[in-house]
Amino acid sequence: MKQLYRFFVLTAFLLIGTLSISFAQRIGMGGRHLGVGGASVTLQDGWSVFNNIGALAWLNQPTVMTAYENRFSMAGLNTVAAGFAMPTLKTSAWGATIAHFGDNLYNEVDLGIGVSHKINTVSLGLKANYLQISMEGLGTRSVFALEFGGLMQFTPTLFAAAHIYNFNQAQIANFQQEKLPTIMKAGISYRPLKNLLLNADVLKNIDFPATLRAGVEYKPIEKLAVRTGINTAPFTASFGVGLQLFALQVDYALQTHSVLLPAHQLSLVYLLKKKKKNGE
């Protein structure tokens, strides 16, 4: 009976772990990210330290950010995250992140630090993450996960990027050698106007079918952004708005689901004193 109990608890642990990976910060954070349907691998802002470390080198201002996300109005599916990003050496940037997902029954704490460097129109980045997973009755497990990303500007209006999370395939349990999922993203961004952005990404968890994400961001005025996006497999639709208040950026996004209740995310970004880069 004791062995049967352990089997069911471990099975639940693995299922919840897989579920959390779909919801937590490893896929992306920030109200802007969710507002464009998660098609954020090409975005060049402070949230790149979460979404694609390879794009962080394009940042030109020290940035502090925080976000809160809730999935499906369930108390156990909350993510709280904070990060800091700093441009250095004119063509480089580094950043640090912390995020917490879950509740007392199951939770994850993720600490990360990464660096990105740009040469002309190409940037690359590497980030290391320390992930601690805790579940009541099973104790705590810790792993290191590495991620790598890059971004290229082809023309003034066309960008492409790619990112891979957990390319070292960190193992989280001895049972069937359960590994932290490896997640790959690739996407393009077309920006025909200064106030219009069109993004498309493909996300692939190596254990599940690929997901297509597409999003639009439009700024009717300089300080206001409206966003929308879609996901396939499963189909979801996202809507968001962003408002610039002096050095503070406030972003809110809502993602609907065909069966479950919506997801909500609110994020704040504070831009510190601008640091000039080459050509500015």
C-alpha cells in the first residue's frame, strides 16, 4: 500500500510539473508578451531576459520589471516574477530574474542570470537558471537549466529570432529519468510602420506538437499600445493594452480559452536613466 501511495504521488508530481511548465515563466513573461499571444521571441525590451536572452543586447536603458499572472482563476496557478536588465559596454547587456509559481502543495522557484552581446545586426545570449521544485509529501528537488538565444535584423523592418530553453536536458526525477522539458522557439517580426508590429512564432516542446503564435501591436498614440494575438494547439486568443507613464510602463493582458477560464497578467516596467549605445 505504501508503494502504491508513492506511485500515485509521484505520478501526480510529474503531471503537475508538466502542467506548470506550460504555465510558468519558462515560456514567457510580461503583459506585452501575453498581449501579442506569446509571440515575443523577437521583442527587444527588458522582458527579453525572460523571453529570449539573445535579444537583450538591444536594450538601451537599465530596466526593472515585475509581473503577476493567474491562470484559469485557480489559486495554485499563480506566477510572480521580477527582473533587472542592464546595458553594458555599448553592445552588451546582462540581466537577472526571479520567479515563483504555485502554492503550498506544489511550487517552483526559479533564479536566473544571463548575458547578451550584439555584433552589428546580430545578437546572441546565454542564461543559467537554478530551479527549485517543491511538492508536499515529496520534498524538494533542484536542477540547473541553460538557455540560449539569438536575434538578427535583416532590414530596418524585418527581424528573426530563435531561443532554446534547457538545452542541457536537466533531469528532475530518477523515476523513468524524468527531465525538465526542452522548449524551442523561433519567430519573425515585421514592422512596416513605427507604430505597428506584426509577430509570428513557432513554439515546440520536444514532447508535444508545435504551437503557432501570432500577434499584433499597434500604437494609436505614442504612449498607448493595443495588442492582440492567437495560439494554436490549444486555440487561445489574447488581448492587451500598454500605457507609458513617464518612466513607468504598465501592461495588462487577458488570454481566453475555449474551455477553461481566462488567464490574466499585469506587469510593470520602470526605465532607469538612459544609457547611450553606439550610433545614438
